Amino acid sequence: MRIFKTSIFIFAIILLIGCRGDHSTKPPIHPNPNMDSQDYFKAYSVNTFFADSSAMRMPVEGTIAQSETFGNVEFLTGKDHAGNLINDPIFMTVDMADRGKDRFDIYCAVCHGPKGDGQGNIMKYKYPIPPTSFQQDWLIEQPDGHYFDVITNGIRTMPSYKHQIPVEDRWAIISYVRQLQEEAQ
Ligand code: HEC
């Protein structure tokens, strides 16, 4: 029995000594490698598997960087590829006007008034610059893209609403503004 205990003790000592972190060029013991170490190529190295012998591959066709805008430029900016403001785009439909009214009453009416005549509640509090009335010819003649731009980026003393109002809702609001303008004619 005593020999047994002694041999366990010696064995434990050897084991512990073995664990002392001596410098070694060999990799540490790794009983279950899983997929931890795999073959890989360094950047710019050669890989004859591919026709161009380059280990580095191009992103697959159609890959879009996160910083690039997705989808339709006109929808997202209110401008065409040449940078001109668009008018009456196909994605802005009269059906959106209901949703537009809902959003307009939340975001715009307080300043521009529920009818868009510039007489919102804010005028009772002596807002220094009267919000523009949408019933003016010069504004009616502006393309839809201008309205989109104003909501997105603000204009002069009007703040930007791009963080509050998603793109689709901005178009819905414009659809409703057009309806208000027609009703006022
Ligand atoms: C905090 C008040 C306020 C809110 C809310 C507001 N506006 Fe305005 N808006 C203004 C003021 C003030 C002006 C006039 C800016 C100036 O001339 O300095 C203006 C101007 C405008 C114009 C005229 C731009 C031009 O060409 O001169 C449009 C179009 C417009 N707003 C649309 C909207 C829409 C759509 C909403 C809702 C999404 C909205 N505004 C919300 C205050 C507001």
C-alpha cells in the first residue's frame, strides 16, 4: 500500500514538473485538434489551383460593400444618376398617401399645419421663421425630389428628418403633400 501511495506521489511530482512552462519550439500538446489548425495561404502568395495562380480571390460578382448604397439610387436620394432631381417616380403611388397622412400628421403638421398651409401649432409659440406653406405655386412646381431632399437633409432653418423618417415613409409623405396641394387648388 505504501509503495502504491509513494508511486502516486512520484508520478504526481513528475506530472507537475512536466507542466512547468519551459521554453519549447514544439507546439503545445493539443489532444483534440478539431479544426483549429488548417492549411492556409498567406496574402499575395501563389496558388496554382486557380488559373491566375493567385491565392487571393476577388469578391464574387455583385458583391456590395457595406458603405455602398443598396438598390435604387433614385429611391434613396430623390436624384437620378446624373444628380438631377426626379419627379413623379413610379415607386411613389397614390396608395401611399394614407400612410403619408399618418406620418405627416406626426412629423410635419406641428410646423407646416395639418393642411400644409404653414400655420402649424408652432406658430402659436412665435416660431421665428414661419414654416413654408405648401400651397405656393413656386413650391408646387418643385419636383418631388426636392421635397425628398428637404425631408432628408433639411433646408436653411428646417432640420433634417432622415433619422426619424425611413426612406419609404418620406415618399409616402410627399404623396400626401401632393394630395394636400391638389385639394387646396
Ligand atoms: C420644426 C418645424 C418643422 C417641421 C417639423 C418640418 N418643417 Fe418643413 N420647414 C420648416 C421651416 C421653418 C421652413 C422654412 C425654412 C426656411 O426658409 O428657412 C420649412 C420649409 C419646408 C419646405 C420648403 C423648402 C424650400 O424649398 O424652401 C418643405 C418642402 C418642407 N419644409 C417640408 C417639410 C416636410 C415634408 C416635413 C415633415 C417631414 C417638414 N417640412 C417638417 C419647419 C419645419
